[in-house]
Amino acid sequence: MNILVCRTDKLGDFITALPSMYVLKHHNPNNRIIACVAPLNKTLAESCDFIDEVIIDSGQSIWNFASELRALKIEASITLFSNTRIAFAQFLARIPKRIAPATKIAQIFYTYRVKQRRSEVKMAEFEYNLELTKTLFPDIDLKYKKPLLEFEDAKKIYEVFCINNDIEKEVIAFHVGFGGSSDANWNLDEYEELIHAVLIENKYQVVLTFGPDEKELYEEMQSRFMAYNVVFYFSQESIRYFAKLISNFKLFVSTSTGTYHLASLVGTPTMTFFADTLFASSKRWKGVGDEKKQQHFMIPLDEKLRDQMFQDVKNKLLTI
């Protein structure tokens, strides 16, 4: 069966879709899994051996988009997060079975509308996505391998990175920026204190990572640590390269953003900061990787409680 799976939003959101694609492929190896993704996520989707083809929603006309879908002879689609554009394009493409959550006006274009009430956060985002696959295959096994994505050349990528940056110790990485649905984080002064705590121990190499749109933040952190043995990684390569690199790190420390989900996807232990709200909580946005490798901290609004948690995070870093 040719199955289209749509998730055309940001990096972290797309990663929550990957377990669903994996179980659909492994339910029947003859299933052809076609991922519809945003341009940002193209290389990562192409890295997954359980995805057979990748189609990009690049903002082309709805008619051209529908024509591209129709040419793929899709027999069923599962749209994990819908909007009117995605829904109408599938309708125009005459996909026989069109499955999506029963939300928004876009649901009128689907043949199967599933009530999930995701706002109640009874499970994580990726678990809601997995549940949708049962509409197509009621007997599907929802278990998937962890880590979900591995690379044969990841070790070589890391070795070259270490040689180029004179790294001789295991790496603890800090990604201090915001992104995606993240709305809670430590400020830069607090991150500076956490990083200094690791540096003083002199047990690990500290690497600070930055996305391609974080140049000012990159320069700011360089000015704070110019006298210290810190490696600064400003991403100019693909997400696939970054995934290979961080899969070798000892720990990835960040707020709940796309890079956190990427680290969890490739099996890297994570320390992650979330807002103290149900919508942005770890209950909703936990990573797709092994839960034993995930440390979650919900940052309180109350200043006293926030200070207490900060000390707890600092102590955790010192005991790694």
C-alpha cells in the first residue's frame, strides 16, 4: 500500500512523526511510506530507511501540489498535524482514505476524522501520532526501535570534529537558544554559571551549539567564554550532519526545542528544560528516544522555586 504521512511543521514536530512512519513500514514491509515534510526536514527524512520517498511542501500552488500527490498513486494518507492547505491538496489528489485528527475546519476534507483532544495531554505528541496509525491498521504494533535513527559514518564525523577542535574528552553540549514551541529557558547568565561549573570540574569538553539563525547569540557566547577551553559550533551544514555529530555526545543540554528532539532521536542522553504548563510540558513533548536517557526539568514561574531548581540542575551536571 502507498501511504502518505504528512507532518509539515518544524523540526521537533516532524521528529514526533517518525515513530508512526516506522511502525507503518514494519507492519508490512510492502507498504511504501511517503513522507510529506517542510523543506527544512528533507535531508533528515531521506536519512530514514523506513521512509521510501519524500515529497516537499514548499509553498507551490495548491494545484501543482495536488498534482504531485496524485502522481504518487497514494492509497491512504495519515495527516498528523493538519491545515487547510494540506487537507485540500489531498482532497484534490483524490486519495481514497484520508485520516487526520478531528480539529479545525480542515477536517471536512478527510474521510476519517479521529477525535483525540490533544489539548488534554493524556499522552505525548508522538504517542498521539502513533495512535492515528490504528485507524488504518487496528492490529498494528506501536513499538519501535530506540534509537530510531543511526548512521554508519557518525563515528567518523565525530572523530574528524574532535581532531579539528583538539577535543580529547567526552563532550557535554549546551544549546542555549530558543526555538519551536519552547517558551521556558534559563537566561544567559544562568547558562554561563552552569557551563562554568562543568569547566571547573575539567572532566568533559564543553561544546556550545548554535543554529544558522543564531549568529548574534553565537557571538555573545563567544565574548563570554573567549578565555576558556570551549568549542563553538555554528551550524552551517545540514541537519543530517548535525544529527551524526551529536549522536556521539555524552550529554545534550537545552530547552525543549528541535535540537533536543534530534538528540533524543539519535540516542544521545538529554537534559531538557520545559515550561511549567501542560501545553509545553515534558508530558507532551518528551523525546522519542529511551526515557531513561532523558532528564526533564519544568522551570517554575516562582522565583524561589526557580532558584531551587537551578541549583538542582547545577548539582546534576556536577555528578555526571
